[in-house]
Amino acid sequence: MPTKLLTRKPDQMKPTSRFAHGGAEERERRSQWRALHVEDIIDPQMPIVDAHHHLWARPDDRYFIDDFLADARSGHNIEASVFVECGQFYRKAAPALMAPIGEVEFANGIAAMAASGHYGNTLVAAGIVGTADLTVGAEVAQILDAQIAASSRFRGIRLTTKWDADEDLNTGRYIVPPGLMQDADFRAGFAQLAPRKLSFDAMIYHTQIPELADLARTFPETTIVLNHIGGLLAHTRTYASRKDETIAQWRASMSELAKCPNVVVKLGGLGMSYLALGFDQLAKPASSEALAAAWGPYFAHCIDAFGPNRCMFESNFPPDRDSVSYPVIWNVFKRFAMRYTQHEKHALFYRTAAQAYRLGLP
């Protein structure tokens, strides 16, 4: 069955960061900008699973194991992490359907390097989220089984399905048609996940949350991990004029989605510049107090709706470094989480991610 996803050509790609094409000089400038604000580490012994990060070597950017470990060793106790697909190191000679196996192989190699202890105690990529084109229907089983065979750390897939009527917001590697999660072929592919105990990371916009809820209700045996609190666009150009209405819509949709017990939520992703919260444009980076005040109400609603046992903090690095450094972003989460009990904080920072991705950690 042919795919229903068209890959964007290089000249069709839209940057998700306004710093994406600045090259080495821009990367260094942003690194110096982040260094303008340094904080003492809050509760440095708290064990953390970073539930979502990427590793890549792009023409305009690089974030590899050494870069991630430099961040992970900056003061917080990052015991393990989950690698999430980002279109890296596909098999060059493989058919399009099977090419993403290369990314799982790459991430597994990184994980093996970290597990050797040569780089310290952080289990980088202890869980691996790959990708697969679900729009080919049941044929997707071929790549799912191949990825399971490629790595014992493979836990599920992410296929970005975010779509908005504002074409400027459609920044993914694929041209996604509206209503994709309702497509019969997509769902035939999705049906292949549960029998293999694979999860689905959902990368959507807030307007698509009802569509995701319908998918979750249809496939109650599949764990769905909602990325970045559901892609709230309230501050972007299209939605800013009705920001309060948009946030209210997001809150209602999230409360309804929370009725699906197979859905868990990642708390983070708000540092990306395209979401237009503006912290990337300050003369000096914001403090953890300021970011916790701005992001906290969104996190609080997710936790109120889903409970701590179905929410997990994520760095979303490197994308979130548009607005904040790695040590400060975890200070943001810890400062916000001071209102919760130790048991609840352990779920938010460690247990939910470890269980959702079956990491086999203590």
C-alpha cells in the first residue's frame, strides 16, 4: 500500500526554531546567551528520567552523546533518558518504509555506549522511540518487527501528525493531511502497535486533541504518550488575538482526553521559539522562577486532569534550549513541583516515564 505522507523537499522545510539556520556562529552566540543566567541546582539528588530528548547531526546543528551528557552532568541527577525520533541516520539504501530502522540502530549504539559505564552513570536512550509510516496500514508490521529485532530498548514510535489551517505552523518532515488520525489506513497501521506492546508518541496541535481522544478510545490497549502538553498554540500569530479562548479550549480538551486511561502526558516543550511565548527573545535568559510562573498553570492543569502517575517531565532538548539552559529547565520543573508530595514528585520526575516506556529501572 502506498504512503499517504509526502516528504517535504528541502526548499519546503520550515524551521521550528528561529535560530535553526544560523550555523556555528549562531549556535555559539546562543550558548553564550544561555550562559548569562546561572542558578544553583535545586534538590540535586532527586533521581530523574529525562522522558524526551533528541540526538542529531544536522547540517545546521549538532547534538550528540557528548552534548547531551554535558547537559545531563550539569548538576541534576539524570539517571536515564528516552530518545525520541528526529529523522536521523536512516538507512540510505533501504526502501522508504524500512529506512527508519537506521535511526533505532543509531540510538541503540548510543545507548550501548552509555550502558558501558565509560561515559558515567547516565543511561542515555534507555528507551528508544522510533518512527514508522502508519498510513501504509497493516504493512507497517514489517518495520515494527524489524525495529524490535534491532534493539531491545525499542519501545514505540512517534509519527508526527500535527496539522493546522495556518500553513506556517505545519513544520514537520511530512506534509500531513488534516484528519490523518481518523484515516482508515492510518488506523489499520495503528492497530499493529498493541499486539507488540508498542506505545505511540502523539505530536499534535491542541486543536487535534479531540481527534486523539477518539483514537485513544478506539484503541484502549495502546499506550499513547502526548508530547509537549498537546501543542498549545495560544501565543502564536494565528491564535494570539483569542488567546484566552484558545487556552480554555485546550483545558476542556485535555480534561476530556484525561478520561482515556491509556493516555499519559509529557510536561515540557514550551521553550521552542515557534510557540511564541517570547522567552527566546529576551536580552538575558529568564530565571526558573519566571518560567515556572509562566509554564506552571499549564503543567498544573495537566496534573489536575491526569494525575501525577500519568504525567512526566521532559527536557525536549535541544529544541527547548531556544529559551533555557538544561540545568535551569529542570530547576523550573522542580520549583513548580514543590507543591506536590515526595511520592507525587517521584512519579513526575521518574516513575511515570520509567513505567510508560518499560525501562526496567529500580
